Amino acid sequence: MTKDFTHFKALTFDIVGTLIDFEAGLLKWCRPRVPTSITDNQILECFARVEKDLHTHSPHLSFSQMFPKIWPGMAKEFGIEAEAGAGEQFVASTFDWQPFPDSKQALAYLKQHYKLYTLTTGGRELADNLADKLGSPFTHVFTATDVGYSKPDARAFNTQLEAVAKDSIEKKDVLWVAQSQFHDIIPAQKLGLTTMWIERRHGLKGYGATPVPDQGAATPDFHATSLQDFVAQVKKARGE
């Protein structure tokens, strides 16, 4: 039987990219530092390439630990000098990232019907900062630092699922909600999780600042173009 949204007890969200508009934050910081001949999309795609390389060679690092290394890698690719301390400034800029306009209201509604969890590749300090901006709707915020592994490593997912099981929630009762095919949708599906892809770049070309998956995009169980669209689908399933 095909599941609908009434079958789930818990939603697990990615934060960065799904709930928080990190591409806008990246461009705000990077744009003044790169030549005007470099387009916004080139900046975002460069970020994704450098991040993916770090995931490949240093998979134990959290997103926050990778961040100081990402800007020097981007600067090298763009042929510009990364000034002293720029990596740390890049990290500090993540605390200024803001939610998508629909995130906070959508989470407030969804919290009425599901337990909400999040597994983020960021560290604890950043995760708490961003969760607070979202209205602190989560039953628990899991970070790469907490679980010891960073997405898309399957061990990160399994460690969180073990913790969620302590709340008497089985894997079949969890809907994995995320924007990133690379970090979330593809690895979640490999583990047998049901997925909802929030296609934040709907109508835009390419993957932007999200690493391109080697095997191409997976077909999710559910698809929405925004959190607002997701909520509308949930309300329809619930007969509201």
C-alpha cells in the first residue's frame, strides 16, 4: 500500500538548504570577494565542488569543520588570494544565515501532527543558532558532531534512527525531508527510508551550492517545491 502523510509519526529535516537559505548567505559573503566576471551560479557551484572534495577526503569532518577549508579552495579555483583569517570569517557568516520565508510557519503547523527531528551536517553551536531562528520546533537536534559522522555517511543516519527509536518511533514511521539529493535523499533511500524532496531550486538550472550526486538524482517518494507546498499536501491528505 502506498503511504500518505497520515501514516508517519515523525519528520526528520535537514536544516541547511531545506529550512535555511544558505545559498543567499553564501552569495552575500562571497560576492564582494570575487571578480564581477564570475556569476552567482559559478560561485555556488564552486562551493559545491570544494565541499564534495572535502567529503571525499575528510568524511569525518562536520560542515562547520569543513567551512574554514572551503573558502581557500574556492579562492584558489577563482585565481584570487584568500586573505588571512578569511576561512574563519566565512564560518562566522553562517550564523547570519536566515530561514526561507515559509520555513517557520510550516514547521509550526507540522509540529501539531508529527514529532520533528533534524540531522544537520553543521556543528552544535550553528545548529542551535539556526534552530532558534526556526522557532525551536524540534524534539531533538542531531548534528554531525553528536553522531560522529557527517551526511551522506550511512552511519550518521543509522545513529539518528537509533536515537529516534528510543521515542518508540520505527524507521517505517519516519519521513525524511530534505533539499539535498547528495546529502539526504539518495543515502536515505538506500537505507529504506521514505523521502520527501523539497526542491528549493525548482525552475533553476543545476544543483547550485549542493554537490552533484555521482549517480544523478533519485526519484523521491514525495516531492514538493517548497515547505508551503509540502504543508498543502499534508493538509490535503488530512482532509483539512
